[in-house]
Amino acid sequence: MTIAAPDLISTLTTIRDYIRWGASRFTEQGVFLGHGTATALDEAAAIVLHTVHQPYDLADAYLGSVLTLAEREAVIELIERRIVERLPSAYLTHEALFAGLAFYVDERVLVPRSPIAELIDQRFEPWIDESDVIHILDLCSGSGCIAIACAYAFPEAHIDAVELSDDALAVAAINIDKHDLAEQVELHRSDLFDDLPEKSYDIIVSNPPYVSSAEWQALPAEFHAEPAMGFKGGDNGLDLVLRMLADASRYLSEQGILVVEVGSSAQTLQDTFPQVPFHWLEFERGGDGVFLLTAQQVAAYHTLFKSAL
């Protein structure tokens, strides 16, 4: 039986209490985790620590700190909203971590969670020499998290962030301002390459919509709280990916690389082009469905990619 709120507030007092209680509630209620946290404890910790204005890596010694009455009420409200409304926690806190950086998020953008963050941390090594990286293109930029993380990883590079959604562009602008990167990261409203001036990029990176129509319908409620435009990739999930492959050769520098997350559509893509040597990247921190092609490979199969449109 659920404890009534007044009794709960008097029974649970510390940060640790509320993280433990929140995790139990999430498990009990079958909350789906898939937006940046792997366990119910992590999900509860993200909500509790944000609510009391503490960092996610708060030292254990402070977990015994007693919360004020107002803090307890605020924590309980967010945890219950997470359960009842089935919103990703980042929409409740308006904050998500990506590549060790904090980003503003709301319902206008997907919650950042791509394994591409690990590649950015590694500066895309060994696939490219960071000293040669001058121009980076982030397609389907959403919140701007990939573009901004690239700006930190390659401080001498200029990053173009392309997005079609006006709502997402507004959020990306907030994050560019938040990280004071207006001189390094430039936003473009474009449908992929369509309205982008021709330019050679050393890295083209993208986490585009890649969910098939059937898969979209079956996703848990938390995903349907996010903008559908960020998911839907057509009947087989590859509508935008095929367009990227067909046009990327015009925009890659001679030593450039194309890195695209296709997630659950990875096998469909490989089956569509069995002769293409996609390099499927592996990640120590989890995640899959990200391929890498060199500029030479993209050019070699250009005609094949075009014919698939």
C-alpha cells in the first residue's frame, strides 16, 4: 500500500531515502528506462539531485543530508509525475547529460542519449586525426548536443548544425547560448543537405530519425512523449539515411568520415546494401547501430546509394 504524502514526508528525510523510494516506485510501476539512465536508481537519483540543485556525482557523504519540507514535496511531485504522465525525466527537470555536458531539453526535442557521445569523447580516433579537423557537420541536430559536444572536443573546428524543425532549432539556440559557443557552432534550417551551401567537411555525423513505422507504434509511452518527427524514418526506417548516403560524397573532404546512428534499422541497412563495407562501431559504455564510412567508401558506392532512392 502506498504511504500517504504527509506520512511519507515525515518518514523519509534524506537524499538517500528519496532516491531509494523513487527507485522502488519506478520499479513497482513499471516505468520504462531508456532516456539516459540504465537503472531505476539512476533515474531516481537524476530527479532527486536535480530537484535539490546538487550535481549528479554528489559524494556519498552528502547523501545523508536531510531535505527541507519544500524539497521533499518537490521531489515527491516529480517522481509521481514521472510515473503518472510517463514523461522522460529530462522533460521534468529540463536537463540531460550528454558527453559529460548538461543540456536544456523540453518536449520540442528528443532527449540526448546517443552512443555517439563516446566517439566524440575519443575525438573519433583512430578514424581521423584531430589536428586535421576544421569543419564538422551535424545533421538532424535536435537539441544541438552532438554539435556542441564536438565543439568542446575540437575547439579549433567550426561546426554547422542542421535541423528542419523550428522547435528544435529554438532549443539548440538555447544550448548554444548556454555553452557560449555562438562563434563556433552555426545553426542552419535545412532538410538535410538541401539548403546547405556546398562545403567540405572532415566529419559528417548524424543521429537521424531511423525508426520504422511499425516499430514506432510499438514503442513504450515515454517515447511517444517525444516529438514523433525525431523518430519516424519511413516504412523501413531508412528514408533519411538513404538520402544522406546518396548526397554525402559532395560534402566530405578527401580524408573525411561519415558517422550515422541507425539503431534498430542497422540490419535493414546492411541487408539493403550487402556489398557495402559498413564499419559497425562498438562502444564500451553500451549502444550499437552506428556505422562509419570513409569519404572514399561513400564515393565508391555513390551510384549504388543514388539508385536506392
